[in-house]
Amino acid sequence: MNKFHFIGCNASYEEAKVVLFGAPFDSTVSFRPGTRFAPNRIRLDSEGLETYSPYQDEDLNNKKITDIGDIDIYYGNALNTLESVYTTTKKIIEDDKIPFMIGGEHLLSYASVSATYKHYKDLRVIHFDAHTDYRDQYFGETLSHATVIRRIHDEIGDKKIYSFGIRSGQKEEFLFAEEHQYIEKFDVITLDKVIEEVKNYPIYLTLDLDVLDPAYMSGTGTQDPGGLTFKELLNALLKLKVLNIVGLDIVELSPDYDTSGASTAAATKLIRELLLLTK
Amino acid sequence: MNKFHFIGCNASYEEAKVVLFGAPFDSTVSFRPGTRFAPNRIRLDSEGLETYSPYQDEDLNNKKITDIGDIDIYYGNALNTLESVYTTTKKIIEDDKIPFMIGGEHLLSYASVSATYKHYKDLRVIHFDAHTDYRDQYFGETLSHATVIRRIHDEIGDKKIYSFGIRSGQKEEFLFAEEHQYIEKFDVITLDKVIEEVKNYPIYLTLDLDVLDPAYMSGTGTQDPGGLTFKELLNALLKLKVLNIVGLDIVELSPDYDTSGASTAAATKLIRELLLLTK
Amino acid sequence: MNKFHFIGCNASYEEAKVVLFGAPFDSTVSFRPGTRFAPNRIRLDSEGLETYSPYQDEDLNNKKITDIGDIDIYYGNALNTLESVYTTTKKIIEDDKIPFMIGGEHLLSYASVSATYKHYKDLRVIHFDAHTDYRDQYFGETLSHATVIRRIHDEIGDKKIYSFGIRSGQKEEFLFAEEHQYIEKFDVITLDKVIEEVKNYPIYLTLDLDVLDPAYMSGTGTQDPGGLTFKELLNALLKLKVLNIVGLDIVELSPDYDTSGASTAAATKLIRELLLLTK
Amino acid sequence: MNKFHFIGCNASYEEAKVVLFGAPFDSTVSFRPGTRFAPNRIRLDSEGLETYSPYQDEDLNNKKITDIGDIDIYYGNALNTLESVYTTTKKIIEDDKIPFMIGGEHLLSYASVSATYKHYKDLRVIHFDAHTDYRDQYFGETLSHATVIRRIHDEIGDKKIYSFGIRSGQKEEFLFAEEHQYIEKFDVITLDKVIEEVKNYPIYLTLDLDVLDPAYMSGTGTQDPGGLTFKELLNALLKLKVLNIVGLDIVELSPDYDTSGASTAAATKLIRELLLLTK
Amino acid sequence: MNKFHFIGCNASYEEAKVVLFGAPFDSTVSFRPGTRFAPNRIRLDSEGLETYSPYQDEDLNNKKITDIGDIDIYYGNALNTLESVYTTTKKIIEDDKIPFMIGGEHLLSYASVSATYKHYKDLRVIHFDAHTDYRDQYFGETLSHATVIRRIHDEIGDKKIYSFGIRSGQKEEFLFAEEHQYIEKFDVITLDKVIEEVKNYPIYLTLDLDVLDPAYMSGTGTQDPGGLTFKELLNALLKLKVLNIVGLDIVELSPDYDTSGASTAAATKLIRELLLLTK
Amino acid sequence: MNKFHFIGCNASYEEAKVVLFGAPFDSTVSFRPGTRFAPNRIRLDSEGLETYSPYQDEDLNNKKITDIGDIDIYYGNALNTLESVYTTTKKIIEDDKIPFMIGGEHLLSYASVSATYKHYKDLRVIHFDAHTDYRDQYFGETLSHATVIRRIHDEIGDKKIYSFGIRSGQKEEFLFAEEHQYIEKFDVITLDKVIEEVKNYPIYLTLDLDVLDPAYMSGTGTQDPGGLTFKELLNALLKLKVLNIVGLDIVELSPDYDTSGASTAAATKLIRELLLLTK
């Protein structure tokens, strides 16, 4: 039988420190769907990647990581799917491991943050994204890719979410974020300051890949020009190594819009670096 | 202000005999989503089409047709979206006009058939498709693109649905269809016989474009090789001119998978011919 | 220096019986331009083709054919470009050779037919196309891809053009064609009869590749579903071997819409067979 | 009937301060045509954009803008098409509004600048482009995408055009531009100085999107690597807010080469920012 | 850990009757390489397929089939790779199972036929292909995708190979095939006769997917228009059910040229039908 | 007969100072093949380029350069192909000209460096690449795209190769490179220092285009995000003008993955600048 997992992630569940799982759901997306294909395409294309990172001088083969495959998904039913993410994440954390979700759409982060927060009550969330995702409703729905950070806010409260790279949203969303949480528009210049501020808290990292400029990430649902370069994002993420990351996700890769494969290659390399960031 | 409607469909609502509307919803799709982009791409590319059909020697400009644009859609919420289709269709029929829905995914036909059936209790449904769509549940959901014909069956009862071109499904679905309704596998050879049988009933026509072979319709969610050629399908549809069509839809075009534009061109031409079929 | 010519077409001009030339012009096209890239892409991809035809049991290497490259083109200036085609064709015919033009858009055939007609006053034209191309004006222009057959009609008179495969146009165009020339809608069934009728005349063959169904020729400007299969077209063309072909062209390949290369491969193979048809 | 206009541009003509119109013409292009599809694709994809700009803290909904759709175009006839642009622009300016043209090819700017210049005799032109466009003739034609700035020079005279980002052309063109107008090669470093110089003049802004590097704008006719990043261009444009812009255009998006949609998204976002720049 | 195998092929090796394996090698290809990506893309996309065939009224879940993944491949080294195919095939046959290879390029069939022939000395080979593949050398190499049938001929001798659908090759190749083996040009009309002739022999089936017309199989290295439709090929293959198939392969799918996914869907469905053909 | 050469490279061999040749071989590539199409696509698209460089204020038309077309290639046979490159390069150098190879895959540089080294025993190699290419074996092969720099090391010895931009490889490769040669990870910051060091030696420049970020070069076999921008690479190359370049190559463009044409445009422009660098 073929091995089929992200490269270098072949520990047993028992010995693993980090647990990778796919959540191929994209039903609430309003513009271009297709992120459901991300987990398997990422696994397939991870073959083209080295397990060694010259950035961190570390190798996936020296870490204990398992890839448990994709969880159950209910197309067209956000509630059941969120439940599935929640249950999976909760189990991993209770087993004293770090959950790493590969989306799928951003709404799913609501469930994984929520399960992480149940365990770590002083959780802080670091959020990279092009979009505020702070709407209260979206086309009448409260559970949507465009409301996910607002829902997380509802759950974990004020002044615990730090958003970077944001360059799109309604005026009200920006105002809400500025008042209730932390937001840096367009860039990641203030990241050092934030790291200093949260360094003693458990951290959940949610990375919406559209924070990258479409030049570097065309394979995503809602492209927003004016984003980070790959190097800018990678350098920002490498700074997080000092933090205590207890959960993380990477969402919104849409492989069928990635005609050249470059977006999938970017996602794959970022996953390697994020895996090597964890302790 | 730009005119933006399917070519030749610029009657006022009041004078119109046929009412075209778009329903850009695809959230329950399990394989490749993207049919939500169909209505507007079809309108845009219809510019490349003549209004005159040499097949029927008729011209759209001589018919009374209106294109009312897209109805309200709730991404990730099938129930609300079906309600929206239902309400629209019901209104059009009550106004003594023929509803023509451009999908979106096939599940939507459940709502439009249902609204049509409310008015025409002896309705018969003619169904072109690659897939049986006769599942009772799909990944635990009863409302799904894969259950749509089963739901219509539940609503309108035995021996009223005639399916053609079917070449994919579970064994149980084929058995169910054969026992409770009418099904021709792979082809449209028995269409003449069926036309004879239903010629005195009001007809709802639901056309899932994947009944075409992927050579002719690659821009669809679930391609199934071994389908009809465009000519075979067109000739079959032209035979329906003798029938009393009271509602119709064309679903499952997924333009972002139509890299050459050929699938959109096919859908566009079929819509012209279907519009000219109505009385 | 690289050889760069259609495979097997490396005779000197002096010894050549057939002279291939490219005319990469597409400025009057109203829908999707891009046929200007056809001649060079055809030359490049002809490498993948055998010089031997199992259909005719003949080999390009045994014929005397030259490829003189592309003629001068004036983008945005149809008149100057037609002049360029005219001059080239005239010279080739005066040198007692057969001109074979690779377009470029269909309008160009007006110039090459015209030059051929100057020399062969009893010329007959065989025309394969999806579109009538019989408009008198198109968006106010008399020289357009949509008026080309009408212009040829103006030049050579009634009952000399035989059109096949036509499936799109305005009603007036069909009526005009039926009254003044010969037209078979949709198909090539009556070709044998026509061959019988024209067998003693010099023949100009103009092949608009969109006569093929988009399944076989997606890489063209205005796709029109319901066309010929490749086999149907090839078999029709092979029947022309009994005729005295004195000039020919193949137009409307648009390589940038041919994402898989299949349309270019079809054009390339048809050119080989047409070259082997000539005497 | 469907609304179909650029997002947020639904004022009536009477109340509008800015008038958007499409000019889908590309017949003089020598390399890759297809910009004719830009206006409608931009309108369609503008749905994915917010009306609020976090860069300027302004919202399209608070401006008075109308989108009057596409003007009449004559494929293959540059003269008639330029006349159409000229007439439209002239009318808008006489109605005391700001014309904003979405191309189409760059040649069209000749007509819109010309009509603007008729009204504003001390007009200055700010020009972003990869190419000099300063040829006197191009393949024998004086009216061509490659001669447009030279024609504008002929019309409005010396020292009134300021070109930025230029990185391709013949040596003679660079010499001419340096002698008769203002040109910054490769970059926009001297923009502040130029703004200071022209701040008391009415300004026409012509933005050829190929000034962007192909990484950010692959969907254009003649890609020229080594261009601006999106952020560099956006920041440059935002500086123009202090100026009195009386006319503007954005040209050379070619959507069929934009397989990922990123180029159209970039064009769409730039149009929003440019609209919000106007007074 | 994720399951990753062709749908319905999850028997253990011990219980399996048929053993599927991938051979992702394409180094000798002269035109468009890329068939190395076929086995994994086929496994991934097989998710979209039903395990039930309405053509044969059989279900993969009722057969004993295993998918052992991909064998070792040596890029740029045809000899070592052929050795790897040979060893794998030999082992499977010695274990009294049927080998089913998914290529990769056609040259690999030489090794699998050879290993099968070692065991079944009266083996007959049925061969579907667009190309003769009967060259003795190709660009100086004796081991090449273009020489594979000639090499098989060298190994198993005269009058044992039956080729169908062939439409491309050098004249010498056609002559050789006609003299030493069996060849039907262009079509599969004589298949019934051949089945009658070979029905008492063990059969190896080698299916080069380019026997299909590019309309149905654009995702292959050397497209050759004028091929079989999917239905024609499927119907031909279903006839083989009466034979004693002891080994088989399907080669030359090149997924990166399959922009719409239709070719992969065709290959996937053919594999299901071929698996259900075996006893 | 058509001219077919890189733009501006039409000197005779005798008068030429620089000799361009294509080497369309890619058989040892392990991820995505297709670089074999690079030389001809580059020649074709070079038409869209000016011969004049505003960066160097020089024109190809003022240099003596010839393009001798593609050399003989043996698909699937690395040894014979390397021999072909070796012989060609050797001849050019013995004729006192500068060889400029357009790949094809990187392995080929082994042969061209080797031939150059035969003549220039104090040769230094400057190497831009994303990958170390320092493996001793790759899947058991010693001659592979992934071993090329190691093979060159074996040939020319320690401390003669200077690698820049490297961001992928095994830990052992980085260690080897650091010990035996010169390597700058990720960037080109130390290039000035290196230029100073090698300025009195003959230089061979080998440019693997994947040193560029995939945003700028998606059309390559193994994309590695985090690379140079086009401007960064161009500026680095322009610095080499002070050196005595005696041989050079540009490898790993894979045009079929370059859906927008931007990668080919980048390669083409880089070739122009490199040609103008030579003396």
C-alpha cells in the first residue's frame, strides 16, 4: 500500500508531538470555492520538497509528526463539519499533542480555535490574512468564511486576537477590530512588539494564505493584490519560534486555480517551516 | 447602464412568456464546485451567439423572454437557498409564465420542480443526466446534488420521472429508478416512445449538462466519460418541441474548469434552443 | 541556422509545386482574436507529426513543397494586409504553383481567392465553415471575417461557392446563400454530388477550422458546438482528391485558446493531408 | 434586469461626477490581443471587491460615479473607433464630469487625451507604462498601440508628458522622450518631484497596466519583466491625490491570459483606488 | 494514516487476484513528457468514481484487488527501470495473480509483456494505440516509446500481436506490422474476428490511451486526431470479457496536459472497467 | 524560408563572437519535465522583445552573435546527450568564440563546463540556483540534474564554484558546498566580494532559472518559493559585466508550465542582457 502523508510526517500517533489533519470543506465560500482539494494536493506535491530546512537548520525526519489524513466532512452543512473539526482538535489536545489543520476554508478555524481555547483559557490568537473576516453576518449567515474572526472574538473575548496583513473589509470591520482586538493593516511591521506582548501565553496561529500577494499565491479563493511577498511572510513566521504554539492551521489554498503549481509549492514549504517551528 | 442579460431576452417582465433566472449556488457539491459562476458567464458569452436558430428557423428576437438576473443565494445554507428558488419559481408560474432556471448545482431543481408541481399536479419530469442522483442520503445529508431526483420522487410519486443518458450511480440507485420511475442507461434511444407517453401532460425538463460526454462538456463538476455528443443531445431536445413544457432548468456548468470556453458555448447554444422550444 | 518550416516542406521555391505561406493577421475578429499565432505554432508542432500518411499512402518527402514563411502584415489595417496576401498569391499562381495559405483570420481568404480568380476565371470555391460569413456589413465594416464569403460572392458571382457544415448566421444570410450560392447546413452529406458537379473546374478550397466541433477544435475564435468530428471532416477532404485544386487555405486556428495542443495537432494533420491531396 | 456595472458605480449620469466607460478595442496590437474582454470581466469580477478602501479610508458608495457601459467599437478600424472614444470623452467633459476609460488597447488613450486637451489647454499627462510607445510609425502605421504617446506628443506639444516605469523601446524612442518630454526609466522615484511641478495643472492619467511586473500582471499583451510591484504602483498612485485629475484611463488588461484571475483582481482594485482619488 | 489506492482496490496482497502497480517513468519520450504523474493523479481522482459499473453490472468491492503503489523508477535510465517493471511483474505472476500496470510511458510494456511471456509461452498481445511503435531504432536508441512493439515482437515472435486503431507511423512500420503481426488501421472493426482467433490463448492487453481521439484524451504525450471515441473504445474493451487476460497495462496518460481533468476521468473509468473484466 | 533564431542573432558563424545553441533534453528530471521545449519557445517569443537594452544602452544588432539551432539529443540517454553538448561546446571554444547554451535541464551544464574547462584550466564557475545540486547520487544515478554541481566539482576541483541564491537541498549538500566551494544561501548579497575575487579568471556562468521566485518564474520544473525577484537577479547579472565570461548557459525553463508566458518572457529578456554582457 502506498504511503500517503505529508513528507516526513510518518510517526505513529502515539509517539507524535504534532498531529497534521486535513479538513477539505469550502461550502460557505462566496467567491471561488475549491479549497477542499488542498490537503491531498499538498500531500502529493510535498514529494517535491526536501525534509531539511536551511532556514532553521532542522529536518522533519528528526521531529515526531504524524499525518492522520482527512477528517469527516459534510458538504453544504457547516455545523456538522465544524463539529467534526472540534472533536478532532479536542482529542489531539487532550492527548497532549499539537493540532495542525490543513484547510479547507477559514471558517473551520473557528472550531479548532474553540477546542484549543477550551483547554488553554489564556490562549492568544495570531492571525495572518488579507481580509478582516470580522463581519457579524454574511449574506444572512453567522457561520461563514467572512465571519470567522468575529466568531472567535465572541468566544475568547477582547484583546486576544492579533491580526496582520489585513487589507480588505468593510469600514465597520476595521473599526471593530481596532477597538476590540489588535490589527495591523497591510503589513507585519509590528510583529516584534506583539511577540514580546504574548510570549508567555499559549498561542494559536491561523494563517489564511491570501495574506500573500496573488503574485505568490494565485491559487486562493479571494485574491487581494498588495499583500506580503513569500519572503516577508516566511521571515515573519520564523520569528514566532520563540512562542509556545499549541495549535495552528493553514487555510484557503485552492489548487484548481493554481495552474502553475506555485501556490501549492508555497503552501507546502510554509507547512514544513511551521512544523519545524513547533517544540 | 449596460444591458446584461442572455442575448435576445430583453422583454419586460409583464409581456414575457418565459422568465430566465440564475441561481448561482453550489455548496452541496462533493467533487468540484464552481457552478455558481455559470449564470453570469453564460450571459457574457451569449454575446458570441446569433439570436437566430437554423435548427428551428426561429429567432429569439421574435419571442417574449425576460432575464430577471440572479436570485438571492445563501452559501453554505441549502435550505434557505431552496426556499429562494421555490418562491421565485412559484411567482413566475402564478403569473402564467414559464420559469427557466440556470444553475448552479442540480439540487436546486428540487425546489423549482416542487413549485411547478404545486401548480401542475399531473406534472411529468424529463431528466437528462450522467448520474442517477437517486441516493436517499449523501454523506449523511438528505439535501444534496446526489439526492435531488430521489427528493423529487418523494414529492411527486412513482412513474413520473423519465431519466436519460444515465451512466453512473450505485447499484441500488439503478434498481430503485427502474422499479419506481423510468430510466434509460447510457443513451436517448427510447425518447420517442416516452414523448408519445407524456405528450398530454405538462412537462418539466431538467438538464444536467454532464449528460454530455466530457469531450463536449469538460466544464462541469463531475465528468463522466461515455456520454452523449452535442448533436445527440441537441437532436433529442429538438424532439421535445411537441410537448407542453411548463418549466425547465439547465444546471452544472462550471466555467472555471472550461479553459477553452467550449463548455460555456455549448450551454449557451442549448439555452437558445430550449428557449425557442417553448410556446 | 535552424530549419523552420512545416515538416517535409523543404523544397526550393523553384522546384516547388505547392507554396505554403503564413498570414498572421486577426484584427477584424469580433469575438476572440489570436489566430495570428497559428502559422508559427503549426510549424513548431508539425515536428510531432509523421511525414507519411496512412490515409493516402503518400509521404510529404516525395512531394515538392516549399514553406516561404510569413508574409508582411499590417495590424489594424485590413486593406494593406489584404493587398499583401493578394500580391503573394498572384505571384505564386503566375509562377505556376499552388498557393496554400495558413491564416490568420478568414477575411484573408478574400484576397487569395481574388488573386486566384484573376487567373482562373471559371474558378469554383469549396467552403467548410460553421458560420455563413455572408453578411454585407459587420459593425459597419464591409471587410470583416463575417463578410468574407459575401465579398467573394461579389467578386466571382452567383452559383460558384459551395458551403458545407454551416450552422450559425442570421436568417438573411442563410436565405442569401440559398438563393445565390450552394449551402449545406450542419453537415457534408451532399459533398459527393457537389464534387460531381465541379469536377471539371479549377477549385479553391477554403477551410475555416471552426467547421469542426469544439470538442475537436476548441482553439478557435468563435466556437460553435454541433460541428463535424475530425473523422467526418478528414473523410470529406479526402474525397476532394479527384478535383483540380489550384489554391487553398486553412484559417482560424487560435493557439492560445488551445491549452492542450489538440487543436494545433488537428490543424497540423489536416495540412499534411491537404498537401498530399494536391497534384 | 441584472445590474451590471463596476461595483459601487450606480449613480445616475446626471448626478455623477465621474463617468466610467469601456472601450473594448485591440485591433492594432502586434503581440497578444485580447484586451477587448477587459471591461466586462472587470465589471464581473468587481463583485469580489469591497467598496471601502482602507488605503484612503473612503467608500465608493459615498462618491457619485456612473458606469455607462461600453461605447461603440469598430474591429479592424482604428480611425472609427478613435472617433467613438473622442466623442464620448468630449461629451463627458462638456457635461463637467471626469471621464474614466477602461481599455482596450493603449492607442485609445490618444483619443481621450485629445478630447480632454481640447477643453483643458494646459493639460499635463502622467503616464505609467513598461514601453515608451514613442514610435512614429509601427509596421507602417501611424495609429498603433506603439505610437500612442508620440501621437499625444504631436497633439499637445513638448514638456507636457511625464512617463514612469519605462523599460522597453528602441534607442531612438528613449532619446526622443528624453529630449521632448519627461521620462523616468524602470521606476517611480522622481514622482514626488514631478507632482510638485504639475500640481497647478489639470492632469490626465494614463495607466498601461504592463508597468507592473508580470508577476503581478501576467494578463497583458506584452509582458515585460522587471516592472513595479503592485504595492509600488499603488503607493505611487495614492500620491496623485493632491492633483487635479480631469481625465484618466487604465488600459491593456487581457483577461484570457489571466488564468488565475490575479491580473483582473489587480486591475479592479486599482480602478477602485483611482476612482477614490478623484475629487 | 490516509488510505491511498485506486478506489475499491483495498484487498491484501495475499487474497488479491489482481495486483495494480504504478510505474511513473517517461524519460525516453520525444515529444511531451509527463506521464510520470499519472499513477498518483489517477488514484486521487478515482475518488470521484463509483465502484459499481452499470456496463458490466459488477462492483469493484466484490473483487479481490490490491494496489501496491508505485515501483522503483530510475529517471534517465531506461534499463534499470525496465528491470524494476520486469521483476515486479514476474513476482505477481509467480504468485498466481494478474499484474495490472499503470504507466508511465509505453516502453515499460516491453518489460511487463516480457515477464508475462516467460510464464505464458503461448501468450498473445492485444494492442490499442494511435502509433505503430514498430521502429527498430528511434534517434539511435533501441529502447524507446516508439520501438516498444518492435521489441515485443523480437521477444515473442511473429503473428502474436494484434494492433488496433493505428493511424500514425512510418511507411516501413506499417509494412512490417502487416507482414509480421496483425494490424487494423484507424479502427476496431475486426476485433470480433481476432477475439475468435485468440480466445484459447492467454492474453496480455496493452492500452496506449492515445488510441482515443484527443477530443477524449487530450492529456497524453503525442496527440493524434482521428482516433476512437470513448464509447468505441469502451465497447471494444467490453468484448474482451470472454478472453483469458493474464496481464494488462494502461499507459501514456499525461495529467499536466489534462487541464480540465477529463482525460484523467477517462483513464480512471477505463481502469475500473478493465479491472472488472478480469476473472 | 523563415528566419528562426533568437532575435538579433543573425551573424554568420564565421563572424560571430558568441554562439547560441539549444539543448532540448530533460530525461533525468525527477519532478516536472518539459524543459526540452524551452529553446524553440524562447526563439519564437523573442520576437516580442526589443533588441535594444535600456539597462546597458546596447543593442543586439551591434553585436556579432549567431544562433546555430538545436544540437542532437538522445532522449533517455544522458551519456550520449552529454557527449553531444561536449563536442559542440569544445568546437565553439576552439573556434575562439563564446558558447551560450539554452537548456534543457541543468545536468547538461556538466558537459559544457567540462569542455570549457579543458580549454581554460583556471576556470571559475558562477552558479545561480535554488537548489544545491550537490548530491553524489540521485535515485542511484550519478548523472542527474540533482548531481550536476557535484560532478563539476569532481572535474574542476575545490574552491572554484560560487553558488548564489541556494535555498533547497539536503543538509549534507550544504555542508559539502560550504567546505569545498563557495555558497551564499537565499541571496546574492556577497556577489560584489566574489566578483572582486574572480575578476582575473575566465568565468563560466550557469544560470538555473529556478533561482527566481516562482512568482517570476513559475514555468520551471521544481519551483522553490522564497527566491530572487527579477530585478534582483537582473541587477546581479549586470554586475558581471566586468568579468571575462568565456562560456554560459541558462537552463530549466519549462514552457508548458508557463501558462501566461511570463516565464518565457523573463528567460528571453535575461538572455538578451547576458548576450550584451559578453565582450
